[in-house]
Amino acid sequence: MKLILKKAMPNLGEAGEVVQVKAGYARNYLIPQGIAYVASDANIKRIEEEQAKAEERSRRDFLEARRRAAQLEGLVVTLRERAGDDGKLFGSVTAADIAAEVGKTADLDFEFDKRTVQLDEPLKALGSSSVSVRLHGDVEVDIEVQIEREEG
């Protein structure tokens, strides 16, 4: 019996794939559990259309991310923070701080989201750091974050 998988199944296939299984396995497990549905001509046509739309959407998202990366290329963000004499900050600079400063200083035509900033740990010292920004699964750009001592 031919089925179209709704979810990925180990040893069977990925979501959207047309698979051949025994009728009992299909009727007693896959279909009642909502894991698959019958691969009729109409369903196969529909899944092909959905896959084509998903590929187009993915391609559009990738191109948009590359356009945004071009705007961020070479960006230098300067933050002024309170620090001790040894150069350690009294607080720390987080991804949210960096995103807020990018939103204020850079002339971007899109909303810069703090979740795109790839920061393993908050920055805790004066100086310059390279911070990675992931705009898409395949599009990543580095921006420079300079932390300077706040006067006064």
C-alpha cells in the first residue's frame, strides 16, 4: 500500500515522502496514529505542490537573509559601559544589548532580532569583539562590537 508520510519515521522515510508498506501496518498503525495518509493521485499532486511552495519560500528566505547580511557587513557597534580599572565591566553586554544598539545606530530596513546574535557568553570586558549574526541557516555575518569605558 502506498502512503504519504506526515512525519519523519526512522527506517521508513521523511515527511512528505511516498512510501510502500504492508496494508496491515498502514491500516492498523500509520493511518490511525496520524503518521501517514493514503497516497491517492490527488494527495500526491497536493504534496508535490506543497513541496514546490516550500522550496520557493525557502529560496526567498535565503535571498532575503543574504540581502540583510549585505546591510550588516562591516558594521561596527560601539557600546559605552561602566568598568573597573582592570577593564572588567561592572555588568555584562548581552545579545539584547547588542541588538538594541544595532537597531539604534544602523540604518536598517528590517527589524533586527536579538535571537539572531550568536553569543555564547555575555561580553564582560572592555575592547573589541567579533560577534556572529545568523540570519538564516546558511547565512551568517560577523559584526564588530566595541565596548568602551563610560565617562563620568
